[in-house]
Amino acid sequence: MAIDISDISDTIQRRTISFYAVLLFLVAPLWSAVPLAWAFVIYALHTGKFWSYSFLGLNLFAVAFLEVLFSVYHFHLTRQLSGPPPNGHGSISEIQVAFERILKAGLANLPPDGYDEETLDNERPGSPEEDIVQLEHDDHRAMDFRNTLRTWFGRRPWSSVRLYEVRQWIYWSIFNKNLPELEDLPHAHRAVLDDTVELLQKRLGKRIPEGSDVSCRPILLNLDNATVLWRPFAFYAFTFVTNLCLDHWYQRSHGFFRGNHDGLEYLVRIPKNWKASRDSRPVVFLHGLGLGLFQYHNFLSHMVQESADRPLLIILQPHISQNIFHPRYLAPMPRKQTTKTLASLLAAFGWADLETNSSSLNTSEDEVNNTLDIQSRRRSGVTILSHSNGSYCHAWMLKDYPHMVTRSCFVDPVTFCGWEGDVCRNFFYKTCYTGTELLVRYFVGTELGVVNLLQRNFDWSSNSLWYEEIPNARDPSKTLFLLGEKDSIIAPSRVKLYLRSHGIRKGLWCDPNGRHGQALLSGGEGCKVVYEWLKEREC
């Protein structure tokens, strides 16, 4: 009888020396700057010594007083996150379709190495074609699914998970609300909940025991209390000034133009002699969470040189760049507005058609010839290169305007297998054990703008990208995936398994020692792979 991996407790980890080094020399000094500023200001005013300070002392007091004022402003902004989430998930029908996809993922009985890309005839292999049937409790597909699903319940052994907590998780994921008493549920909601539980139990291979176990409380991302840790005004000011200087540097030194298209800010460079009909397609770069241009400067400056003959569009996202001074810092664009605005911007540049021209029926010969003449003078479509959180926006474009995206490059994508819970748990809930994990948690995972985006404006069904939604997913010249085997945010083994199970081989590049973000480090192997892929001849 096979061992049930869903009931095996995870290995207990110990904190490394790097954790304590980062805590002592980076996190603690930054975190303590605010309470120290408060203590100094209160002491100076309470004792009256403020009036006797030297010039240096007065300057120090002014800096501390500024930190105090900023901390009050930061607290005010944080309070705005304490209410209910402003946006619900997508439509119920869309979410039910997404749930069916989740339940079908991994149902195909594949050989250990998945499908062979070279001999694969089916364009859409694997789970999307499967039926949800009752599995046996010892079926390896059921055990794997139970082991994956328990991530949403604190990685507790699946045998300890109870029906009440599962209903809580399902209700949140569909309706973005806390589960009320069952007798208070609207009839339609109760029907959806019961149907989903029934399908889930088939996939799990066993019934979920009645009752409740508070130790297995589920992750309810949009509803759980958000943890925001302060950081000093000096940190935000440094980030703001650095990005501002880089912004101007790209404009002065590399011919970029800074624009704002219906609220979407960007930097764009279009070479003077570039022509859509003969030259390489434009590249759209979607960055991830962190420090904006400052974080990606080495990669971008090198890409500007490597791709000097093609247009480059950098989408600026202040809400995930720690730009607390920006008016849209706590008001990120939702999916539909983002894709509509970005699509209209690409159309305005003449890089892609806003609407598809798939039908030529009832079209006169002159109109056909005119259309062919226009197409001969321009090549429609762009290459999108996304990193980490940028893969969500990348996924939105593929869902809403797939005809505008000719090539796709995903680096450390968080959009795949998000339904398995690893990204959510690793980023917000898991205890930090290494220096890298603590760096990510403090500098990104507890930052106000990031928390607002991911814990108050997160739509898991929109942010989940499926194989069948990616044009030319198995063509390595048109679609490239880069993963790091030691990524502590995503579960690279699960993402790789999902992609490989759908026949993706040559377009999947994995760094055995790579961590999250390492693929875009200047001079690294990942950068070389991306640069070479961008140079490949396009058809």
C-alpha cells in the first residue's frame, strides 16, 4: 500500500545564521528607526533641552520630528487596510470554471516524465480534457491533491482537516466573504457551496470529516488581518529619489519618453529608424514587487543596449514599487481597466491591433487587398517579458487580448499553480527561517503598498493562468519559462510539473541553484538566456 504523503508532517526547519545576520544588521536597524525617533522627540520636548541643542542637534531633532510626522501618516494609510476588501472576486460562473480547472489539474494519468513534445499530436493534452470522477483514497492523484490542498490549512496533516474549515476556504475563494451560519446562507450560495464540496471530495478520494478543528484554520487571503511593518521616511525617500533619478537618466541617456495613458504610467523608447514591417517586435516589460526601476536597473540598462534596434516599453507600477508619495499608491488598477488601458496604448503606438480581424467573410476584393497592403507595412503584436508579480498582468493580457501578444517570456512566474497555495503561504504566512526569506518578508511582504495589493485587491481566478490560455505555449521560439529550483516564493517543482505535463520541454529553463529574482541578475545565466531568446529571429 502506498504511503499517504498528505498525512506526513513537514520536516521541522531551524533558523540559519543568515536569518539572524539579516535581522540584526538590516531589519532591526530600519524597524527601530521609528520608535527611536519618537523616543528622542518626546525626550527633547519633555525635558526642554530642545532649546539648548547645537546646530547638529537641531538638525537631528528635525530629522527625528519628520520621522514622527511620517509615521503618523503611515499609520493613517495602514488604517485604510483594516476594512473589508474593496473588490470581490470575478463572476461566480468564471470562478466555478476556474475551480473545475483546479480539480482537473493533475487528473491525467501521465508517465513520470509527462508527454513527449516531439511526438505529441493533441494540441491541448492533459487535465483540461479529463472528467472529474470519484477517485480511490489510495490513488496517487488523490493523495497528491490532498497533499497540495493542505497548504491552505497550514500544512497540517490532511486527516486533521475538517469540513467546516474546508467550507470556509471554499466560500472565501468564491464569494470573497467570511462563511456565515449555514442556515443564513442564500439558497443559491448554499447550492454552489454544496456542489463544490461534492466535486472536491471526489478529487480528494475520500469524504471530509464533519466538525471543526481550529488548528487547521484556512488561509483567507483577502479577509485575514493584514500585517504591515513600518519603515522610516528616509527609506521611502531614498527609494523615491533613486527611481526619479533613474527615470530622468533613461530619458536623457537612452532616448526614453515618460508618458501617462489614462492613468497607466510608462517609459518608452522607439528607435528613429525602426519599422514594424521589417524590424524586431517591441518588448513590453512588466516588473515585479520591490523597488521599481532601482531594483531592475542593471537588467534593464543591459537590455536597452542589447535591444537598441527595437522599441522597449516599461510599465511603471507605483503601488508595488514602494512609491508611497504617488496618488495611486493605494489604488492599483483592477484587471479589466489595466488590460483595456494597456491594449489601447499598444494600439496607439501602432504595435498591435486593438480588435482581431479574424473574419474575412462578405469582404470585397478591394478591401482584402487593402488589408493585405496594410499588413505588409506593419507587423502586429508585441513580446511581453514579465517577472514575478508582473506575470499577473501578463496573464490578464493573454486572457483579454491574446492576439496582441506574439511572444511571451515568464521569469519566476507566480501566475502558475497559485491555486495550490504555495505563493500565498510562503509570502505572507510561513515562518521565516533564512536570511533571504526574512529579506523578502520585511522589505516586500509587509510593505504597505504590497499588502494592499495582495491582501485587499487580490483576485485569484483572474491571476491564475492556465496552459490552454497561452498562445503557442509549446513553441520555444514564442514562449519561454524561467524558473529557479531554490525559489522560496513559488514551488518550482510544482510549476515545472504542471508545464511539463502539457508538453512544454525546450521552452522551460531551470537554474538548479536559482533563487527568486536571480534569473535577472546582471551577468547571470538567466539574463543570457533572456537576451538570446529576445534576439531570436521572429516569424
